[in-house]
Amino acid sequence: MKLLLGQSGTCMADDLWYFVAQAFALMVAVANWVCRSGIKEALLKTLPYVAASLREELCDSEEKSQIERLENQVTSLTQEKGVLASKSVSFQHQLARALVDGVVSLGSLQWMLEKRGGLSDG
């Protein structure tokens, strides 16, 4: 009987150690889960700030893109303005030359007419 009680006590102690080990393992697993859920909660709390930051960066990027497009348009228009100014100067020179040529031609014509008129008079 004592032997049975001794074996029973040993078996009970072993069972107790097993249950303690299982309880400890469960506590460790729960602690890990709580820790991970705390980390996830912390990450979830920062998620709106990250989203807002990304939204700001996207807006900044879109604004930069729009500014670059506008700068390119300004550059293009400035170049076109230079070309048009150059053509305008060229046209003014051509017009001035045409006016001079016209005056010279008119003068020559008048001289010729006067000369002819003088020839016919004499």
C-alpha cells in the first residue's frame, strides 16, 4: 500500500510538473501573443500617420510634376518668343529694304520719265 501511495505520489508529482510546464508554456505563448498584439496595435496606431505622410508625399510629387510641366511650358514659350522676335527683326529689315528699293525704283522711274520727257521736249 505504501508502495502504491509512493508510486501514486510520484506519479502525481510528475503530473504536477507536467501541468506546471504546460501552464508555463501557455503563459509564454500568451505573453508572446500579447506582445505581438501590442506591437500590431502600435503599428496600427501609426498607420494613419503613415498614410497621411504618403498622401502628402503624393501631393508634393504631383505638385512638383505640375511645376516641372509649367516650367517646361515657360521654357518652350520663351524659346518661341525668341524665334518670333528674330523673325520680326528679319521682317522689319526686309520691309525697310523693300521700302528703300521702292524709293530707289520710284526715283529711277521718275528720273527716267523726266529724262524721256526732256528728250521729247528737245
